[in-house]
Amino acid sequence: MRHFGLLLTRDLRLAVRRPGQTLLPIGFFAMVTALFPLALSPRLEELRGIAPGVLWVGALLAALLSLDHLLRDDAADGTLEQLVAASESLLSLVLAKVAAHWLLTGLPLALLAPLLGAGLGVPVTAMPGVILALVLGTVCLSLLGAAAAALTLGARRGGILLTLLTLPLAVPVVIFGARATKLVIEGANAAGAFYLLAAVTVLALTLAPLATAAVLRIAVE
Amino acid sequence: MVFTWFHRLGSPPHIYRLSERLSPWLTWSTALLIAAGLYGGLVSSPPDYQQGDGFRIIYVHAPSAWLSLMIYSCMATAAAVGLIWRMKVAHAVAASCAGVGAAFTAVSLITGMLWGKPMWGAYWVWDPRLTAQLILLFLFFGYMALRASYDDASRADRLSAWLAVIGIVNVPIVKFSVEWWNSLHQAPSVMKLARASMPASMLVPLLLMFAGFTVFFLAFLSVRLRAEILRREKHSAWVREMVANA
Amino acid sequence: MKCAYLLAVHSLGGRTAKKAANSARTDYNAGMLDVVLEVRDLRVLRGERAVLKKINLRLGVGQYLELRGANGSGKTTLLRALAGLLPIESGGVVWGGAPLATDRSAFRSESLYLGHDAPLKADFSAVENLHYWIGLRRPLQRHEIEAALSKVGLPVAAQLRPTRQLSAGQRRRVSLAALLLARVRLWLLDEPTTQLDADGQAMFAGLVAEHLRAGGIAVAAMHAPLAPAPAARQELVLAAA
């Protein structure tokens, strides 16, 4: 627990020192969602139909954008090697990394979504549901992304590869998440979609950190 | 002894010789099965009363689709064995599976699209089977790309093995999510095989093609695996000895 | 027997490690209690190439081992393999009588590896870096960190600046302060003096001497011998493969 706390505060403190890098994915998300009305049409009724897709694809791409830094910075300056050499289990390191990534990317994206959703014709009553879906979904994306980031840590062209590995893994999250968002916007019963989304996230939470921890040992060799 | 058997499985020269011995048998049974299947499918069975001759693409499409998933499972199993027992031959098997698996996934996608044109009037429909195949293709591509981006063979083996294992957990979830997604949008799913209603004149050639494709994969694997073993063991004594004697 | 070849060398490695452990225990009983770190017939691969072959070491309390050899002879590989950052193909490492192949936890908390470059976050100050780096091993007080940094000769003003503004020699001094704070028995050092000035090199020799007097062990890859040389000095010259 002390390890987890120390590693998490370390990453959060570092993020504060580099505001540009930290805010980049959030700015990217805002920009991408703002482009859709410009490219399609300003009519809110029309935009409302595509709002879930826009929000989810935007969030996925924004999360991917920041994943590349998740482990690569630590590997480059040698701090990751120190952590691996000193730690009997890398689980707390992986969980701290995932938590930091989610707090810095996933949570801001979810909180920003209602604001951007308003521009896409999402009704105010749907906002809590939109936030909840993105909160659950981005946790899962951070977990899967961390595994992919560990796999591509020492690879040539790691950044592009990271995207190629994460996208197929993220398909179920996007399907369930976008569906839950759509039902919430339509005012229909979205419980089923939310349960599936939560189930995928819980599964990722149980399995992905174990895999990531094992992969990290191989990655620092 | 179980251990002796297990040790033999892990030995590159033993596997090399075994696959060399099996290779002609596998090749000939592939040829026979596929020839019989093609004759049954293209010549002796009558055209479908609804789809005409267009349905005959099923003799390639369905076995390819089955094989793509089967090969991915084989690859993930071999990868897991390689990780757990540190068996280098298992990693070589996994490496040999990727290319042929991706090829069959692509074949099933292309034949699916060709079939789709007369069926739906469009080359691509977001049918759940086709969609799941497309994502499987991405998984194969990711595996191959990850392998190719590491120079060190041992790291490439272990890291790509983890990806294959993560992927195999993901495959059924993707399949379920895509079917769930599709059922909500009520798109037609025509590619159901409806085995119960299929006449024997169609079913028998189809089963022959399934068997033929599967044996083809084994035949291909035995050749590919030998190449992979030679590449990995090129500095070892037994390979040098074999080359000197040849 | 044919099957002797068979399975990968790993399983053989495991067996060797166990055997080594047993014989090491026998050695202790025979009255050679001071052997703490023992390496037997170590073999490490990089890619398909065996960078290290048949490495044997025995180090006891208060002993200093200097690794010598040309560039590419495997000094870094040996240190990283000992630190558990590289897989060991065969052979065994025994720490305090227990083989590392079965249990690494004691070794992890009793050793510190310092690589070529100081593992520092450029945006953090020296104090913050040590707080997060060595703080993972044991809780640190701020004054402890400042005392250690002063001891290795980093001026107070430089202790609070982001380490990106420090010189290479100053960054190296920060990682030497990490050695002091970690309070570990085994130091694994990869060319610890390269970026240090003459004053810094003398300071480092003093740190090593102090560490050895306190019963510590140090293994260092060096281009030039440490001066003044510690009394209990061993040398291992690695030949380029």
C-alpha cells in the first residue's frame, strides 16, 4: 500500500511539473469532438444520433495518445529498472501506473464529456449516465493500454505498435460503452449495457495487471 | 515415462525429424481430401434452390473461418506452453502459426465479401461473423508486428506469447460483444450454416473440405516449423552435422 | 541417453542452482562463514550469443570486487544479471546461503544496482528524486536525504534544483547519495566514477572504504582501478567474447 501511494503521488507530481504533456490528450479530445459538427452539420437532432460514437472514439484516441508516455519515460531515464530490480512484486507498480493514467486522462475525459456532449445535443438528464459510462470505460482502457504499453516498451516504432495492439482489445469496451451512452441519451433503460461494461472492466482489473507485471520484467531486460 | 515424452517434445532435433517424417503423409492426405471435397462441392452437388451456384463459396469460406480461429487457439496454446515450461520449440510453433493464421483469416474475409455481394447486394455488411473475423485479423497483425519489432529472439518469443494469451482471452469477449451489438441493430445474419437442414450432398463435401483445410494447416505447419527450427538452431551441433551429411 | 539433450537448458540450470546451494551450505559448515555472495558457472545470453560463460565468484564480508575488461566484454551484463534484470541461462547465484533462483526477496532488499546513467527524473530535484527512489525501500526523513547529499558534495542550492539543470558529475553524486541512504549490504556499480572529477573520485573511494569497513560488499565495473585500492580487493578480468 505504501508503495502504491508513493508511486502514485510520484506520477501525479510529475504530471503537475509537465502541464503541457498532461493536458494534451484532454485538449485533443475537445478538439476532435468539436470537429464533428463542423464536418457534418450544426443540427443538434442529427448530432445527437452520433454523439455516443464521437465521444467514445474521441476518448479512446485521447487515452491512446497519453499511453505512450505511461512507461516509456520511466524506461528511458532508468527509474523503471530500479523499480523492477527492487520490487518482489510489480503489481503495486502497475496498479499505481494505471491509477495515475486514469486520474490524469480517463477521469478528466469523463468529466469533460458532458460539456462536449452539450454541443452534440446530449440532453442534460443524460449527463450522469454519460459520465458513468466513460468512467467505467476509461478504467478498462487504462488497464488494457498499460499491458500494451509494457509489451511495446522495447520495440522499434513502439508508439504505432501500441495503437495497433490496443485497438482490437478495446473493441468490447467501445461497443458496450457506446451502447450504454446511446441508451442513456435516448432515455431508454441502459442497465444491461452498463452491467456488461462493468463486467468487462472488472475482468480487465483482475487479469490485466498480472499480465502487465509479468511482461514488465521481460521488457526491461 | 511421461518425463521422457515431455522432454522429447521439447527437443528441436526430435521435433524436426518427427515433422520431416509426418510431412509427406500430411501433404498427400491434404491433396486427397481437398480433391474429393472440391469434386463433391463443385461437381456432384446440385445448385442451391435459393442462392444458385453462389452458395458454393461456402466450401472455401466456412473452412477458412474455422481454421483462422483454430490456428489462433493453437498459437495461444503453444505460446502458453512456451511461457510456462520455457520450451523453445513451443515458441517456434507459435511463431509458425501467425502468418498462415492471418492468411486464412484474410481468405475468410474476402470470400465472405464475395458471397455478400449476391446475398446482400453489398460487399461489406456489418455481419457479426465478418466483424469478429476482421478483429481477429487485427489480432494476428498485432502479434506479427510485435514479433517483428524485437531483434532479440528470446524477448520476441516471450512478449508475443503474452500478447497471444491476452488475445485468446479477448477473442470470446469480442465475439460476444459483436453479436450482442449486432442483435440490437437487427441486421440480417444470413451466414448461418443451418446444418440440420443441409442435404447430405452438400454436407459431405463440406465436411471433407473442413478436414482437408485442417490437414493442410498441419502439413504447412510441419514445413514452416522446420524452417523456423533451422533458423533458430543454426549454430547448434545437430544442424551443422545434418548440413555436413547432406 | 538421447533425451539428455532435450529440454531447454533451463531445467538443467535449475538443477545446477540447487546443487550449488547445497554445496555452499556445506562450505559454511566447513567454517568458511564469510562467503556471502557466490556465483557458480554463470552463463548469460544476449540474443543468441553467450556474453558470459563460466563466471565464478566468491565474495565475503568487507570485500571489494573490481570488474575489468574492454568495452563489450560483458561487465554491464554481469552486473545486470546479478541485479536480476537479465535472465540467467544456467549456473547459480547464492546470496547468504540461499540460491536466488528460488528466493530473491532478501537479495532485492539487500542490494542496490547503479547503472551507467543516474536514474533520475529530470523534473524533480535531487531531494525529491531520492524521496521517491530510495523511499520505496524504507521511509526517509528529509534531513537524512539532505545530509547524504551534502556528504557526497552536492551544494545545498543544487539539491533543490530540477536535476535537468545539474551536470553529469552532480547527477552521479546524487546516485551515490542513494547508495548511502539505501543502507544495503551489496553495491552493484557500473562505472561509478566516469563522470566524477578528481575530488569526486577520492570521495567515492572514501565511501567504498567506509562501506567495506561496515561489513558491506561492493562490485564495481571500472575502467581505471579504484585509488586508493581497498585492502580486500579482488579483480575479475572479462575477456571479450
